[in-house]
Amino acid sequence: MVWQHGDEHEIPDKFRRHHAGGWLPADHRVQHEWLRQTVEHIDNKSKRDALTPVLKEFQELIETNPRIYMYFTAMWDEVPHRKVYQRDPTGGRQIRDYVHMLDVLNHSFSRAPEWTNAAQSVGMVGVPLCAIFDYVMGTPSGHAAFLDPEVNRMLKKVLNAWGKYLLTPESAEVLGDHETGWFGKVGYKDLMEVANAPYKTDHKFEDMYICDPTAKHYGYKSWDDFFTRHVREEARPVAEPDNNAVINNACESRTYHVARKAQLRDRFWIKGQPYSVLDMLAHDPLAHQFENATVYQAFLSALSYHRWHAPISGTVKRAFVQDGTYFSEPLFEGEEGHSHHEIDPKGITVAQGYLTALATRAVIFFEADNKDIGLMAFIGVGMDEVSTCEIGVKEGQHVNKGDEIGMFHFGGSSHVLLFREGVQIEGFPHPGGNANVPVRSALAKVTGYVEKEKK
């Protein structure tokens, strides 16, 4: 069987994992096979490869800081020795300790992500660090480590170094039409299935994206060039460009959640993950205008389009990137009365709300031309490897609905729109759909503004 996004129902339950956006494969066997192949390659070497400079620096940080040494030593021992944690081809956990972790990173970051051919499936492990940390992120020591400011500063250096490689021509070699290439049979079909939902054989990649199908790698010069590809205007037209009552979709994405009356400060780390507006907006002075806000959140697919577009016409009031965590996910108490912490099998999927307050993110405030909307906010939320947020607009700039306002490099995790209390807005897509809402399409409609009562 060849695993594809539309075939998840064929994956046996014991192998199925739920990862928002497809950054890790739904069939966990693919992820395990990717790790198995990587570990086998490293372990078969007669001599350990020299670490890259940034990974040497990472090792030094671990080994010279007692707190961080404790985290990175203990997290591997805290992965439970039972249930799904040992369901891999070798019968056990594949990364043994932080030294082994560094060797796997050293090998993985010398190439761009590629599709993996497992015995029963072909799938994409789009975020190797997330695959490596998949279980330890959910342990108590891993939780502490990935909240640690020094660890996150180091992870940013590591990811930036990999990002430089993803800008090179060598990184484009995975964009071939071979079995594990992005334009191979599985990769191409999944790219188009996500783009068109459902996949139609008469739709071609070049109909959706600006590229040269006659050129090598479709004309893309690097992995980053491919991942930040431009969509064709005719493929994603701006819905009702002159109707300022219509909110347009800012990102090609699936609806995750719609919340009303979001509090300025809330306990975002507990189950249910209520939105905490001040934390989401990095305590910017403008954040206080969003008490009792309406929040719309949707997540991006690894296979989708990764540029952001203005949801309304208006003027940019503030725009900044807030550095944050890269691999932090919440620790929830184990189910069935267990006092210990279980690693949630749904992984980072359950952390989408949590990430809005902690992850690296881009925040853009707009003053809408529509006075019923007034001040609103867009947040581009990075996750794991995909935390490079590039803002493409400046404060004081006027944008029209549908204009490009920025992008994620190497994908993206999630995005949020916030509207002030009193903005009457209706028609948001229902959460839980299987298809992307097209970027620049109509998302919701504003029917008026109700002034809140003065206390």
C-alpha cells in the first residue's frame, strides 16, 4: 500500500498518528522507517563524523550547563518502556541519548526533507527534528528543556544553519520525480490533492503555482525556493475585492478552532488551551484592545502554499516577530486515573492553541478600512523547524485585501485572526474539515459593530 493523504482510513489504528498539517506522516511506520534508516546509516560508520560547528556548540551547551545536561540526559530515559513507544521496526526506541541525537541531526541537516519508502507506505517526514524529538517532547524533562530560553536560543542557531543549506542549489535535489522525490508519483499526487481538494487529474502543478515544468526541478533553485513558491493569481483570485464586509482567508489552511470572548490572560497550558490574548500578542500595548476577542485559528499543511495574504484592506499599525519556543508542547495528566504523565498520541496536534502563546510568531496589527472592523490582528505561528517568519509589510503601509504580507520559510504551522469585542462576524468554516480553505477566498462576513457597554 502507498500511503497518501486521502488514504488515512486504510492505516491500521495501531500505526496511525494524528499530526496537524501533515508535518509528520499519519502512518507512524513511515516515521519509524525514516529514523531506522538514518540510525542504521550512522551506526554502520566505522568512525563518527565530525559535528558541524553549530552542533559542536550545541553539544558544548549541553555538557557545560548542569541544568541543560540534566534535561537532555533524563528525557531519553523518561520515554515509557511500553505501548506505542516501542512499536518501531527495531522493537525499541531508536535515539539512545543526546550524543546519538547530535549524530542523527548531523546527518539529517546535510539534506532537505524527502519522502520515505517504508515496507507498507510512502510518506513524508517533513520535520526531522520533530521526528527525532517526537516522544521526548512529551516527557517532563523534555517539557522543561524545550521551554528553556538558552535551549531555544541554541535551537534557533541550529535551525538557521539548516536554513542556509536549504537556500543552496544542492537542497533542490529532492525535487526530482524519483520515488521519494517531491515530484514523484506519491509526492506529486499529494501536492495536488492538498492544493485542489479533491485531487483532479486535469489540474497540474503548473496550473496552481508559478514554475517552469520543462526545467529541472520545475525551475526551483533551492528547497526554500520551492517551499516559498508563488501561487498563480488565477488559481487563487481575491474574493469580492471591493466588499470590505467580507474577510478573506489569509493562508491556505484547514480550520482548527473559532473562539468567542477570549480573555486577555488565561491558562493556555491546560487541557482545552483557552486563548490568552496578551500572551498571543506578546504584551504589545495594542493587545489590550482585544479583551473578549473573537479568535479564528487554522493550520497549514506541509504540502501547501506558505505565503500570507491580507485578510482585509487597511493600514499596517504594528508588525514584528516575537521569538519563542520551537519544540514545546503541553504536558497533560495521564488518562484512566494514572498519576504519571502520558505522551499524548496525537502529538503536537493537541498543542495548536498552546503554541499561539509560546511559539515563535509574526504579529501584524491592521486598522481596517471598514470601520466596523477597526483594529484587527494577524498572527503567523511557527512550529518546530518551521519557525522562520518573514514579514513583508511595513508599519504605515496600506494594503488591499489579498495582497501578500509575509511568509513562512520551510512551511508553517498555524495562523490566527483576532477581532475586537463588538465586531459582529459570522460564517467562519466549521473546524474539523478535511480540505484546505483556499487562500484569498471568502472566510467570513462582518455584519456590524456593537459598542460595548461602559462599566
